[in-house]
Amino acid sequence: MLFIRMQRDQRVGALLAVLLLGGCAVSHTESSDYGEAEVLPDSFPSAPAEPLPEFQLEPEDAFIVKNRPVQLRCRAAPATQIYFKCNGEWVNQNDHVTRESLDQITGLVVREVDISVSRTQVEELFGLEDYWCQCVAWSSAGTTKSSRAYVRIAYLRKNFEQEPLGREVRLEQEVLLQCRPPEGMPPAEVDWLKNEDAIEPSTDSNFLVTIDHDLIIKQARLSDTANYTCVARNVVAKRRSSTATLIVYVSGGWSSWTEWSECNARCGRGWQRRTRSCTNPAPLNGGAFCEGPPFQRVTCTTLCPVDGGWTEWAKWSACGTECTHWRSRECQAPPPRNGGRHCSGSMMESQNCTEGLCTRTLAPGMSVAVYAGLVGALLLCVILVLCVAILAYRRRCRHLHGDITDSSSALTAAFHPGNYKPPRQDNPHLLHPSAPPDLTATAGTFRGPLFSLQQGLNGDTSPHKIPMTTSPLLDPTLPSLKIKVYNASTLSAMELPTMDCSADDAEILGLKSVQGTVGRERGEHGVHNATMPSREPGHSAGATLGNLGGRLTIPNTGVSLLVPPGAIPQGKFYEMYLIINKWEKTTLPSEGSQTVLSPVVSCGPSCMLLNRPVVLTLPHCAQLDTPTPDWTLALKTQTHQGAWEEVLTVGEETLSSPCYLQLEEDRCHMVMEQLGTYGLVGQSCPPQPACKRLQLALFAPRAPCLSLDYILRIYCIHDTPHALKEVMDLERSLGGVLLEDPKPLLFKDSYHNLRLSIHDIPHSHWRSKLLAKYQEIPFYHIWSGSQRPLHCSFSLERGSLAVSQLSCKICVRQVEGEGQIFQLHTDIQETLPPHSPLPSGGTCLPSSQVGPYAFRLPASIRQKICASLDAPSARGCDWRLLAHSLCFDRYLNYFATKPSPTGVLLDLWEACHQGDADLVSLATALEDMGKSEVLVVMTTDGDC
């Protein structure tokens, strides 16, 4: 009623104003008609127009806590009336509390009104919209509405959606404690407590609270070992999560070794000991104790002191002129040694020789004769002693010179013949039979069997003569051989060089012991079997190869070994092998910031001597097609002790480099003369970070799926055929199938993790069991290549067994890097055909090819090409131009040191074109060089 009355009053006031204005206009017209003597004013004074109401205070959103009503208030000026409207309906006038005042500055009427909203009013509202109220104010100029204020019932659930979990972390590791507060209105604010004290990230920069309320400890410190609690609060209540205990542990480290202690035995054999302690640092909070012994002990020998002892007394001397005679003894039974005490007592003893009856005195002439006789006897004794000594010395020298032949003459380039005589058993000056004389000379490794040595030791008519004139020359570049010639009566064998080979490897060198320890032989020349590592199907290849050569290939891995003709000596046959080492059974060659780029491969026998280089081919995953070099690549080999040594660094080769490395986009070829265990590593070359090529392979359980659970697995592996084959074999054993072809991904050396997430799951039929929004694989696990194979699993659960269709999207990307997306649409009950993509470059070849069948280039054409190009040409049209045409010219000095540079280049060409070795490409290179005579030979003898 009040509102209708106000509208009526407004219409009446407007009508009066129109009439007044119209009367003024009529009177003005009439005055202008009757004369111009009376001048009227241009305008009449009138009251100023009242403006629209303006709100000085608008109602604000409010929450009803428990059963306490909320107050809504608004204030406007100028306002003749002001009322609340809630949910489109006017609030009863009696529910308003109105206050009126006058603005001292503007003089306008200010009205303020309050209403109370109870919990019952809010709960009685039905519909999707929340309970709302707004103010409407009137003035003579019109009405104004305020903004809406929403009234909601406040609450806070009791249970957290996710509570933090306790864990143990190592020192300086990043820690993530997750917390999802309970549902509430208004949304709860989250605080973290550390031992009941609030955590302030603004004061401690090591803490970070994310927008999702997770707590991140950037680097765990010992002081961060504490109880952590997540606290959620709003206007209704405060909730505390369960306490998560974080323990920061420190694994122990050994201190330096102490000095060796003194020998514990004062005489004879004892022990020396040194210790170290696990205090650098000491293990804390359950950290691992140091591995290894805390002490070391070695044997020691202390020479025992020997006290001197007297010999027996000598015979009494003749009676002297003073009627006395004497006798002596020496401290030689035994003599004092090693600090022993000297003999105590007198060395000489004398006594009266006439028992006191010395009364006779010789005449003066008689005494002179006696003294002269004594002197003559003494001189005769001296002469006899000298003669005996000279004879003994000459006899000793003759025996020493005749027993052992000078070793230096036996190892000279001419190999002068020498005789070897056994020592005489009665010669006390020779060494003890258990320690024969060591005649050592520096020489190189044997290039062939010691036929002369074996003949001399086995069947010669003179068992003590070793003719050296037919012995093989020793290589002066490898000073590792020591030849020891032993007495035939004490040791009937020739000691062979000490090498890092097994006994079977010694057989490969063609050396046999004359004592009967002969290796296994087949046929006239023998097939030598070296001790090989364990071979697993699909990861190894082997064959018996001879002078004609051959090729070993591990199918679908990209790994092969080319043994060219002539590499194995004529008449020799070897059981050769090629094995890909399992990652869990070998130490990796990477160290520091290096990363493994190829599989670790062993080929052997490792102690086999080659006449010419072989070519080992390995796949790699380095991204090499950038305009600037991003990689520092190195080839490493593993010693017999298990340590890794660098063979060469690409781009830093010298004349002493033992091999040559030819790089291609996805594989490398090593030209080498020493078999063993090899691997390719690399690291970023500043300033640009390097990239590794990875493959992402998506697997799922084999259909039909009889469980409600469904697991998707994504593997992150090197982009090499071997890595994909390894994962395929693993999933085949687990009952998994490949859903799509693997997708490539460039992984940058940027220290950012690899993030995997799943999206667009049809929630009406499927549910993800993963609580976190995404999963991450740490950067170092991927870059180091030390953990194989890496994968993440996404566990899904369908609503019922009738659900068979699944569609979703899986995103894989490196943080701040490149990524890939799998668009999955599959029927989990439909049996899919086996999906096995052929690896890149993985043309299925036989695991072993022997003889001419292993090579694309016939031997006759090969020989003529070598004869035409090996000789240097003044115009440069020789093997160097061929290397340039075939892109093998990165380091020509390696080929220049070989007897046939062209032959090594052709071997490398055979390895690079395995499976597709088209002679047309080689013929084109020769045609560009102008070698028409060679082309004629290839056309006549070959199939070009």
C-alpha cells in the first residue's frame, strides 16, 4: 500500500509541474502580443532537482553459523524510502529496522535499514540458486537497486580428502607433503604446523606452500625432522589432519684410513692393522651404515734378534819363551744378527805350559834359529792359502759363466743362438732350486706360436739348448713380456707372459705348456674356445670364424660385429661371440654428468690377436641433427678389473688413438683392433643443452579383461631397437600388449622431470585410482640411463563388467620441454592382433654369416679396388678421395697408419650398409673419382 501511495504522489507532483510551466508559457505569449513596453526575465527561479539515491553501504555476503541469524544492512542518500527484497519478494515492513539522519555536508536525507535472516528462511528455499537479498531505495528522481548479497549456511566436514603421510628422506632431498582439506562453506583455509608451531614460508624460504595446499621442503635439513600437521579452518570450525612424521636421515661415510700399526710380533710373522670409522659423516636417524670393513689387516715379518755364541776353543799354541801357551775362540756360533747381544767373555786364553817348572834358558844363538824357523813356516802358510783362494775363485767364475746364457743376446733383433746349461748340483753359489735366476728382458707380445721354444723344450736331442734363431719377432710397441729361463732339472716349463686372460685365452694365442696342460684342439690347427660370458637368447650371437671372416648380428637390436677377411690369421679358427650386457648385471660407463647413449656390448675373445681391424656397430640415442654441436661423445671400454676407461673422445683423436668412430644419425661404427666390452657415453657441450631421443610405449593387459581393474603402463626408453625389444619381451612375459606405435620424444638436459597425466576419462563408467593430478619420473633417472626400463602406471576401475569401451587422453611431456599425447580409444574385451613394430634399422638378418656370404663386395673386386687406391696419387685421386666421397674423412690419419687404407674403408662401408649394401653407391663414388678401370672390373665381376 505504501508503495502504491508513493507512486500516486509522484504522478500528482509531475502533473502540477507541467501545469505551472504551461501557464508561464501562455502569459509570456500574451504579453508579447499586447506590447513590447513590458520586458520579462529569461528564466524563473526553481528548486534544484533531487538526484537518484546512491548507496553508501550495500549488503554483504554472510554465512549462518549453526543457528545464529545474520544481519544485512544497507544505507542510501537521498532516500525517501528504502526496503529489502529477498529472492524476488519484498520483505515485510515490520521486519525492517529503519534509521533516518541528515547529511551535514550535502543536506540530503540518509536512510539506513537492517533486516535479520534466519537459518529457517535459508533452508526453506528450494531450487538451484542460493538465498539472496538486495536493497531498493527511492527518491523523487527514481529508484536504485544495490548488488545482491548471498546468505549461505556455513559448514566444514570432518574428514580430510587427503592427509599428509610420514616418510623417511635423505639429507638435501626435496620433500612433498600433500594435504586436501575437508569440504566446507566457505572453503577452508589451510595452515601447516611443525611440532605444533606454525610454518611461515615468508620467514623460512626452504618451505613452500602451493596453491593446492601442499607443503614442499626444497632441501631437507636435519632440523626438518619433525611432526607435520595440516590444519583447515573456516568460520564454523577447525580441523586437524593426522600427524605425518618426517625423518631426515644421513647415510654414513668412511673416514680416511689410519696409518699402519707396528707389527704385533717382535720376532717372526705377525700382523699389521689399520682402521677407519663411519664418521664422515656418521649415520643419523636410521641412515645406512657404511659398506665395507672398518679395518684392514696384512701380514708382516720381523727379523728375530740372534745372540752371538762362542765357537769351540782352538788347540793350544806351542810353549813360548816365557813358558806360556795360548788358545782363541770366535763369536761365530752363531754370529750376532738383527740386534742380538754379542758374546760375553774373553776371546783369548793363556796359561803356563811347564806347570811352573820353566827353568831352562836357551842360548842366544839357539833363540835366533827358532825365530827364523817360525817366520819361514808362517810365510809358507800364507803362500798356500793364497794359492787355494785363487783356484777356488777361478773355479767359481767358470761355473757361473757356464750356467746361464746372457739374456740380452737372446732378445736382440738378430736372435743370436745361445746355450742353456743346468747348474751343477755341487756348486754352493747358485741360487736355491725353488728360486731360479730371473733373466728378464723387455719385449712385446708374441705374434705367433713359440715353435722354437716348444721344440727345444720337448724334442731336441740336447735338452738344455734352446735355439733362438727361428723365434718370432717381438713387437717393440708393447713392452709387457718377460721371458724367464729356468733350470731344466728344477722346472721344465717356459713361463709365459702374465696377461689379463684366462687359461683358455692363452690357448688362443697358440701357447702350450710342456708339462701337459694343453688346451682343447680340433683338427690340424685347432679351434680355440675362449671363456665367454653367459649368453641369453635374443641378446647374443656366436659363430666359429676363420681367415675368411664373417659377421655376427643380434637380430632386431642394431648390434653387429664385422670380421673382415684376413683379420684372423691363416689356419686359425676362433669361437667368437657378441653379447648385449644386461643393465642389472654390469656397471655403467657413465660418470658425473655423462649419460649412457648405447647398449653395453661385449665381443670376444678379448685376448685374440687380429691382423686387421674389425667393425663393431652399436645403436645410440643422441640427437645429432642440430646445426651446432651439442654433445661431447666418448667411447669407453671396461677393463678386466671392471673399471671403465676412456678410449677416445670424438673430435680429439690423435695418432695414438686405438680406434676410429664413425657416427651416423642413429648408430655408430667402431673400427678397432682390440675386442672387449664397449659403450658410448656423452654429455652436454655448453652453452646449448643436448637432447636424447626417447620412445614412449603404451601397454595394456591382454584382452579379454575379466577384472574391474585396468592398468595402463607407459614406458620411457631409449630410442634404440634394443631398448624397445627389451620392453616388448618384458611385457610379453607380463601379459601386456602394445596399444599404439611408440612415439618419439626429445628429452633435454635441462634438469626438468618427465611429467605424465591422464585426462578425459568417462567418469560415468570409469574411475581413476590415482589421487595426484600427475606422476613424474625424476630427471636424473632418465638422463643417467642407470635404471631400465622406466615406466609409470595408471590404474583405472570400471563401474561394472559390462563396460568395455575406454577412451581417454594421456599426456607425457618434460616440464618446460616437448611432449606427446596418446589418444586412446579401445575395446578392452576385443582381442587385438599382436602388434610388434619393426625397430628402426632393425631389418631381420641372420644372427651369424660366415665367409664370403657375409660380405656384399666380392673378394676379387675388393682386391682390385685396394690395388688401385692404396698407392698415393699426386692428383689426390687415391683412398683419401674415396674416404671423402663416403663421408669417412673425419680423421684420415687413422686410415693412413694401416697397411691397406682402402681395405679398412671398404670394411667400414660394408658395416654402414648392412642389409642394404647396394654396390651402386660405391660405384658412384668411384665414378666421381674417375676410376673407370675399377668400374669395368665391378661391371664384369660383380652384380652392379
